[in-house]
Amino acid sequence: MAKLVEKTSRYARSDAAFARARKLMPGGVNSPVRAYRAVGRDPVTITHGKGAIVTDVDGNDYVDYVGSYGPLILGHAPEAVAAALTKTIDKGWTFGMPTELETQLAELVIELVPSVEVVRFVNSGTEAAMSAIRLARAATGRGKIIKCTGCYHGHTDALLVQAGSGATTLGTPSSPGVPASLTADTLLVPYNDLDAVRAAMQAHAGDIACMAVEPVAGNMGCVPPAEGYLQGLRDLCDEFGVLLLFDEVMTGFRVNLGGAQKLYGVTPDLTCLGKVVGGGLPCAAYGGREDLMRQVSPDGPVYQAGTLSGNPLAMAAGLATLQVLRDTDAYLSLELTACDLATGLRTAAAQAGVPVQVTRVGSMLGVFFADAPVRNYEQALTCRADRFAAFFNAMLDEGVMLAPSAFEAWFVSTAHDAACLETTLAAAEKAFAAAGTIR
Ligand code: HOZ
């Protein structure tokens, strides 16, 4: 189909492909932010990816920092994962019966993630967060939860309140269709604000099941925790008998082999994992203290299930990915590349005279078009989305693929090499200049 389209522009075949898709699916996509509306254009349509590069239907190559929104820490189609998938697929790919691959991945996750003593695999981060909250409520016998504005824990009803990611990008941080009764027990606090958490816990003492937080916020751009914030949350939770839930869907195996909890030395009661844990296949997990996790069905009464949960392909991809991360110097290489990228971006922005705040934790980055440091959602919202849009479009034209949102993180993979950085920073010089023309 794509080959029949006459090439009138760099994106002609993508435009044709998307016109067809738009007739068939809401916004032409299967996840809203992919529609590029926040950057004022239609998306390119991808044919394949290898290493750090994705290629579109027009044959354009891009250095990719989307990385499927986080899972692809080894880049696209890494050999170790491809080999594991090939080996597994020949044996069948779903049984609705236990396999040894599930046990192997469970063993590795439990070995690597400090808080996880027992784990349950699910299919998406949304499912993991929803299930962990249900467990927290059941275990405490309490109904209320605390979440931070701008944090995103998937699109389940009770958590889709002042949510980051696509919800913020598209201007619907709290969605219609979510009854007020389902969010009445969700208390909101600003990220990085311990006083607000204390006040909420005092005001609702004895009623709060858990405090849910992204230990590094990655869905309002990348916002690192202030020094002492995560330990402060741990202490407050202990003081008020509230469970601490780290949503490490984005940070798990990304900022450190043991996740943000290992990096910052703070152990939550429950942890959600996703993205890297499935090596790019639909897979997520929740886990934590054994006494809590044993309350999950069938060991306990807290019901949660899934036909494709723990399916062999996802388990094999996750296992192969984690083994590479464990057995190589991947995190050193990620750290060096991401550090050079962040430094280069700051330099390029300064040369263009455009104020930006470049944030970074390991291989997660944020570029805020803002004058002052960003520590929470309110501050993230002050960033110049119009300048981001100009920057994004110029980067795309220069062969660099970013998430089409000022509120998503950039992800570096082990496949990003010096040539990728050179391309990126050369593009960034032009793109910051383009952003600077927006007054
Ligand atoms: N958690 C993902 C990154 N914010 C969501 C990506 C999406 O909404 O498609």
C-alpha cells in the first residue's frame, strides 16, 4: 500500500498511511499521545526498528528516544531478546497453564528488586497499579489512597485524576466517564511535598490504605525526587500505618538494576513494574512483602486474574532483557551516554539562548522549556509547550524521534552510540533555534 503513494514530501507515505488509520481507530491510534496532536501534525508510521534507529514508511531513519515509552532499554530488536523469542515461539505462546519461564522471571525479579518477596505478573502497568491498590485496600481495610498530581499510574478510574502522560498532554488530566464516586477516595498532593503528605495523613488518619508515587516522576516530564523525599514518604507511611507503593513501571530496571528503590535506598511495601520487565512485550507485575502478596488469590481472597498473564513470550523477552542488564556493564554505558546527551542538550540550548531545564536520572531524561527548575506538576505545566512543539518538529525533520509531548521522558538505550549523539546534538542546535523563534 505505502509503495503506491507518490512521494511529494518527506512524510507522504506516512500521511497516506495515517489517513487510512484515522478512519478506523479513534484518532488513528491505539494510545492517544501517539496521534501527535500536541505537536500540531500527524504521526509518522513506523515499519521497523533496529538498535537505536526506527524507520518510517517513507524510508526515513530516526534516532529514537521514545523507546516504546521505556521498555526498550537495549534498543530495538536486540539479538539476545530476539533469540529468546524465536526459541520460545516454536513451542507455542500461550497455555493458560504454568510454565517454567514464569518461575525463572519471578526468581530474577525477586533477586533484583529489594521490596519484592513475592510477585504476580500481569499484562500492563495499568493492571499492575489497579491490582496493587486493590491489595493495599484489602490488606489495610481502608479505602482512601494518596497520589501525586502529575504522576501517572495508568488509566484505571480511581487513578485517572490529575494524571500526567497523555492525559496531561491532551488536556484531560481527569477524564470524563470516571464517576466522582470512584475518585472520591483519591487524595491528591503535589510531588516532592512532604508537608502536604503529612497534612493528608493527619486529616484522614486511619482511613488511608496507601501512598502511591512514581519514585522518579516520569509522566510530567522527568522530575527527580528532591533529596530526602522518598525516605520522608517511608517515614510518614510508617508513622501513620499507611502502605508505601512505588510505581516503578517506568523506573524499574531503568534507573538501576534494582529500580529507583535500590538507587535511593528506600524500600516500599508494594512495587509496580512494567515496561523493561517484559523486554518490550505486553507485561507488567506487582509484588512486595510476602504477608501482603499472600493475600492475592488463590493464596488469599484478593481477586485478580488474566488469561495472558505470564505468557511465555513476554516472560522470555523479560528474562533475556534482565539477564543482559545483570551480566553486562549496561548501566555504566547508559549513564555515560545519557550524561553526555544531557550536557550536550544544555549546551545547545544555551547557545540558542533558549531557557531549558534538562533533568536526568540514569537513562531517563526530561527537557522542560522553562526558566526555573521543575519539582512538581504545577511547575511542569508552566513549561512552554509551544516551544516544545517547534523543537519536536525540527528534531523530527532532522531525523530524531522524540515522544510528541512536553510531558514525556526521553529514554536512552544501550544501542545509542557516539554517532547517535552526534546526530542528536546537531539536530538539537537547529531545533533549539527553531524553538527560540516562538516568542
Ligand atoms: N506510560 C506511558 C508513558 N507515559 C504511556 C504511553 C502511552 O500513553 O501510550
